[in-house]
Amino acid sequence: MIGIDAGNWLDRPPTGVAVYARNLIWQLARQQPHERFGWFFRSNRYFRSLGRRLPRNARRRLLEQPLLRVGSRDLKLFHGLNQRLPKGVRAPCVATYHDLFALTGEYSTAEFRQRFARLARETADRADHVIAVSAYTAEQVASRLGFPRSRITVVHHGAEPLAIPPPARCEAILANLGVSRPFVLHIGTLQVRKNVGRAVEAFEAAGGGASLVLAGGSGFGADRVLERIEHSRARPRIRIAGHVSDDVRACLYASAEVLLFPSLEEGFGLPVVEAFSVGLPVIASNASAVKEVAGDAAVLVDPLSTDEISGALERVLESESLREELRRKGTARSRRFTWERCAAETWRVYRRLARA
């Protein structure tokens, strides 16, 4: 049996890790119908999972001591999906690392950084193999945690097909949000790491008649971002949507002119691939893993340069031919990032480790 820490599948609101967990565990079960899987949950999530349907070849298990020691005796291997591994697993262990942002800058509280660093290092000590969601993250795991690069495999995320509601429904959703076309879209938490404050400054400097829609919850430094927005001369054209449902998110992607994603630090950058998948042009950071994911299908900018971000906004908004070129390139690039491929490459890691 293959054991998987499936707890993040139940995250609400769903984070990027939740999207990863949900898609990977179901794809693995579909692609390997003759394999048995144990989906492990800590006690609070175990009971929440009882109302959820599982594949026929998956069973719920408790991720608690000492039950874990007993429940892991028949495991071929165990996979921790969120850079965390429990103690006491009697099988080879794989850990997925999404990012090490807390080790690269002041993007969180000091307490969080200390806890994050401790867990990241403990996981590296317990792991037999690491899956990194980008080459950028792989190099960080090797350099910052001292994990052998030869035991790290890069497996990119996929993009979920966005179920875009009918046009009339999308129009009603936009009207309810107070959003009018044309608009620039930012998908991501309002926090320092996402560089939202500089995105607002660049949007303000670009001028024009477009609106800016910020969709995402609040995170570290959100108070500063919100204060900057309130004092912006473009405030009447800025809409703060907060965390949005899947329907609303799909309508925003389908209706925007461009995705603006100037993040300072990303282990992958899922909104970039989601935008590509629906043909939405992208302006993105040339830093961290974003440039690896975006390739030549986005306009890449220095995330520390307000002028560069603003200039890119002006060019994309003013040029239909540029937007069309970006749509074409983005759609083609999105085909590289599928959850089917992610699961297949993850399974190959399992097979190599199980044979070792």
C-alpha cells in the first residue's frame, strides 16, 4: 500500500497546496487502479473526511501516534504532500517541497519563520527522496537544507480545467463585484511576498481607464497593502474581491485583459498556468520559479521596478496584437502542465524508491 498524507485535500479556503493534494491523490488513484492507497489524516481532518467519497482503491487512515506505527507496517512508502513527514513511519519516505519562502526574506512573522525552518529541516532529515515543484525549489532545498540534489526530482504542478460559467452568469458575477471591463486581474493573497503594494503603484502609474481587481485573502502585511490602496489616486478603479469561489475565479480569468503577477518569491506560481490555460495574457515576475513556469509565454518584469511593471501594463493594455501573441503562447505552454503528467511523474518516483 502507498501511504499519502492527504489532509491538505480538505483545506478551506483551498490553498495552492490543497489544489496540489486534491488533484494528485485522485489522479494517482485513477492511474493506478490496481494499487492500494492509504489516505492519512490527522484526527480533526479524519472526521471531516468521513463525508467525502474516496476512490475504491483508497482507505482512510489516522495519522496519529501510536496508530501510525501500527498502520504503516504494510506500507511500501509514505508521501508527505506539504514538506512535512511524521515520525514513526516504517517505510521509505517522499516529501514534496513547494517553497522555502520563509527562509529567503521577511515574508512572515519571526515566529512563523522559526517554526517553518524547524519543520523544513526535520522533514529533510526524515526523507529518503524529495519532490520539488520547480527546479528553483529543488535548488533551494539542496542549498538551504543540505539535501543531496541527486535525491531530488522536479515534478511541476498542473492546472485544473476552469469551468467557466455561461456569459450571462459571468456578467452577473462581475456586476455583483462592481467590476467593469476592461480590468487587470491579480490572483493571490494580499501579502508582502506577492508584491501587491508595488502592483498597485504600477497600476496607478500606468493610468488609462482599466480597473484593477485583487482576488485573494489577507496575509502577512495586508494592512500595509490596504492602506496603500486607500491612499491611491486610482482608488475608484480598484476592487478588492477577497477570497472568491471557483465560479467567480473562473469568470475573472475569462473576463480580464491581463493577469498581473509580480510576486517576489514563488515555489511555482499556479495562477500563471491557470491564466495560460484560458488564454489570458500574463505579466509576471522574472524572479524565483515564476520565470521557469512562464517561459517566453509571458511579459517578464523586474518585480522591484515599479516603472518596468507599469510600462508592461501600458504595452499589453494598448496592444491587441501583443495580447493575441501572449494568448497563443500561453495556451501552448499550458499543455506542459497537467495533473495527469504530475501524477505519472510522481508514480515514477515511487517505483524507483520502492525498488531501492
